[in-house]
Amino acid sequence: MSTLDDETAAGMIPIPAGTVDLRDDRRGAHWQVDVEPFLLARLPVTLGQYWALTDTTPDPSVSHALPLTNVSWLDAVDLCNRFSARVGLAPAYSRDARSGEVVRDPGADGYRLPTEAEWQYACKAGTTGYRYGELDRIAWYEGNSDGRAHDVGGRSPNAWGLYDMLGNVWEWCWDLYDEEVYGEYRTFRGGGWAEAERGCGSTVRRRSHPTFAIDDLGLRLARNVS
């Protein structure tokens, strides 16, 4: 079974500084963001990690390497804090007692969700196209998934050693999608096992309420560089 050490601390990939072009096709908006160096997990969070974190007895009939799904955005930020606490890092998130709003501490060294800019920049890994490789080689999606999630790391990684950035499960990001139009809806990226080919691309943005959870949506851990 995966342990917290081998899939969090040792599984974090250093992402170099750079810039990324973001876009919102609905509004016809494009903008550029500077990305500072950060760490990103080479794999989405797995069931094995979750079982280890929560001291849950593994289900022998289920692979520990499947991605964790049915996780809301609020669940995801809570899990980031729980992973941080388990390995002695400062939690990145807190909840305002009065409003319930989630607040991020930008100086914390604990695990967190990547921003949209960080996610897209890391996904592209220096490439310039819609994807970092041929889809059937890099991703599980509607056309090859047989209607289910697959063990993480089963497809080819991108140039920076990140697996499953496209396909298998969508991944929550920190950002609000469009506060003016959608209020507290948060963004997720990457496409999932049930997604059509066109929906698995580095610039595809999706959104939902922070309490929304489904069986093709999970998370990937990020951290600040110490």
C-alpha cells in the first residue's frame, strides 16, 4: 500500500518559474500570469494515500492505486490540511468562523491545491500545443477508459514527469471560476475518464459549486518551495 512519505514528500516534482497564457473562451478574455517555482505531486491523490491518511483498513478488492474521487472542493482543502498535519507541515488553509470562507496562507509550507495558472503551466511542461502528447498514450478518457477510472501512472507522463495531468480524473484548483457570474463556484481542470476527446486539453476549464463531488473528480497536491 502507498504510504504518505512515498506519494507526498518524495512524490513532489519541482516546477520551475515561468509564464503561462490563460484564457476564458466564454468571455473572450486572455491574460498572462507569472508562475513562481513550486512543487506538484507527480500523481493525483490515490485511494492508498487516503486510506493511509485516515487509518482506514484497505478494501482488498479495490486497487490502492486508483485515484481518490467523489471529493468536493471543500473536501479537497480539508484533505490538504490533513496531509500537512500528518507530516508536520503548516496547514495552508483556515476557515473563517463567522463566514465559513476558506482562506489560504500564502506563506504556509503545507500541502495545497494548485492555482489554475500553476496547473496549466505544469500540464503543458514547456510544450505549446493543446496537449503534451498523443491522447491515447497520455490519458484515460471516454475513448479508451472502458467507462471507469484506472490506476494512476498507467499512461505516459509529460516532460516534467507528471502523470495523468489529462484524463483519468479532473483535478480541483484553488481559483474561483468567475466570481461575478458564478459566485463561489471553483475551477477544475484536466478531463476525466468519462470525458470526450475534445475535453481533455491543457486549456479546458470547468466549474462547480465547492460542495460538488462526482466519480471522475479528484485532486493533486501542490506545495510552496521551502
